[in-house]
Amino acid sequence: MVAILTYLIAPSMSDDTKNPATLLVHAGRNPLDNYGVVNVPPYRASTILFSCLDELEGYDPEHRAPRYGRRSTPSSLAFEDAVAALEGGDRAVVASSGLAAVTTALMAYAEAGGHLLVADTVYGPSRDFCDKVLTRLGVTVEYVDAMIGADIAHKLRPETKAILLESPGSLTFEVQDIPAIARAAHDKGIAVLVDSTWSAGICSKPLELGADVVIHAATKYFVGHADATVGVIVGTREAWQRIKNTALQLGQNVGGDDLYLAMRGLRTLAARMARHQETALAIAHWLKGRDEVQRVLHPAFADCPGHDIWKRDFTGSSGLFTVELKKQPRAAVAALVDGMEQFGMGFSWGFESLILPTDPRKIRTATPWSGTGTLIRLHAGLEDADDLIRDLEKGLNRMKAAQ
Ligand SMILES: *Cc1c(COP(=O)(O)O)cnc(C)c1O
């Protein structure tokens, strides 16, 4: 008991360096608080016992003392501390999935009669929540061009409560001008929320760019191994208080075992991200040279919308990008994706390579998709890059043969 309490009072963070590779090895753990055991064990908890009436009645505005499994445990506090340190935020809040993190953050700012601005290229299920739930509760949801930048000032209304961005955008990778948008928003006291799942806390730091809230589908790179869904939200102090309260009111919770997996993923995150970046760039450059390819939608490529912003605001790229092939009939797409040996076909992403035909026309309204080709989203996993390129080469040959 005593050991646990020390941990809770003094969150362990060896954040004497801001280098994510070093920070992530230490963040959120203090072995001396756990009998010298290196990792914070998975705390499985519903009931947490109080030692006396004073403790039961104690007031803890910081939510650091575990009172009940759903409110916080040493596992959730450790993971939240680690991600908050990585993002340079005040505190974090866990949620049961990436989507739950998006919806909880939005609910913290939603009110009947309020207005919400959403980048047109956010993750489809995030849009669905805005369209089907927030509108039913009386929120006006307006989608805007992801490349709107400082012109967002013209969209702000007295009743605008928040702006939801996702940079780069889902499927099509538009890099957004977070500093310009945050300046316009903060002039009016409006919060800026950024889904930064693609960057995984490594490639960009939205809070440093002016955002108030950063949202992660930890399911992707943090967990990293396709074996849990977890979400996490990091905020400034003011944003955190609002979001923590909303998460409690909504009943957000993540079990100790899933938090353990997310925490373990963080230890290797920086090394994995470097490899994902390198392999994705090798594949993207190879694809660019193929005559079946019309365009590569990857922020590191000059023809990706917002490439200059990416150069200014990001320190690198991840493993996820999209290739626009010259228009293909369905049978040719099937010949490509059905015969892959290394690339699996499925949603989300982690250590393995994935291939997924996508169509942004279905999930945008403010800026109709003008591309004429066939879009294939790729995730470069941790396999050998040459093996992956060979797999794609065979796939493109199958595709051509099936035309
Ligand atoms: C996957 C994803 C989510 C949702 O995460 P889940 O854990 O699957 O709910 C949210 N935002 C982005 C950008 C994602 O890629």
C-alpha cells in the first residue's frame, strides 16, 4: 500500500530529456515503487479499498488517488503520464478505443446550440459520430476544407465551441496548418482538437503547434501489435479537466491488461517509427517510378497537399500512406489485393504491412474528392523493405494481367 501511494503522489517521469526515444524508455514507471520490477504490472481493478473514513471522504481534484477501477488505477495513471510526457501536455485521459477518445473529447465541448468545425478529411467514424449523435443533440456540425488554414477565421461564429482536425487527413493525407488555425481559434476562445494518430507522438507535437487537445488511437502505433484497442487524449490543464470530467461522466475505462500492452508498446515506439518511416519511404519512392501509379499521397512528397506545412511542422513521417493508381476495374484491384503474400488486408495498423482499397468520395462533403484513379492505402510494417516491394511488384503485375 505504501509503495503504491508513493507512486501516486510522485508520478515517475525521467523527463530530463525531450528526446522521445529516451523519454519513452522511462516515462510512466518507477521500478522502486514496484519491488524493483521494471514494468508497471497490469492492475486489474474494480473495487479499491479505503483504509479509513478520512480516505474515503478525501477530495482529490487531481484524480491521482485510485478510488474505483473506472476512475483511475496505477495502470491508467502510468500510461496517461507517459503519453502526456511524450506530447508535452499537462495530463492525459484514457478511453476504450481511438474512436471513444475522439467522441469523449468532442462531448467535452458539445452543447445544444453550439457550432463545431470539422476538417473534411477526418476519420470516417469520427464524422459519423458528429453527423448522427452530435447533430441529434443540437450541435451544428460544419465541415471545412482541410487546407483552410488562417481562413478558418471566416467560419468562426459566436457559438463555435471547438475545431476538430486530423493532420494528416485520413486516406488522403492533407497536412493542416495547426498554428494558423489555433491562432484564429484562440482569438475567440475556441478549442482546437487534433487527432494525431498518424504521428504517434513522434512525427509532430500538436500541443506545441498550438492545439489544446491531442487525440490518439493508441490501438495503432502505441499498442503497435494489433492486440488491443485503446484511446488516449492529452490536453492543456484546462482541456484536461474538462475531458477528465466528461470521461468519468461517460464511463470511459480501459482494463489493466490492455493498458499494459499499450505501455509495453510505448517502450519500442521510437525505434518502430523510424523503421516504419524508412520502409514506407522506400516503398513510396519505388511506387512513384511505376507506370501504373498516378500519384503518391504521402506528406513527404511535394505533390501532397500541405507538404510545405509538413516540412515546417513535422519531424518525420510514419508508415501509412496512399497510392493513387491509374483507374482500375474492380477485377484488377481484386487481383492485386487478393494475392498478396506479405501485405494483409484489414483495418487499423501496427507491426505488419497492410493493404486496403479506399474511396474518400464516401466520407467528405466540403471538398469533393477530385482524384480520378484507384486509391490503395498501404501500411509499411516491420518486414524487410525489399520483400515488401517484391510483393507489391508481383501484385501490380497480377493487376495488369487482369485488366
Ligand atoms: C483508427 C483510428 C481511430 C479509431 O481508433 P479505434 O481504436 O479503432 O477506435 C481514430 N482516428 C484515427 C485517425 C484512426 O486511424
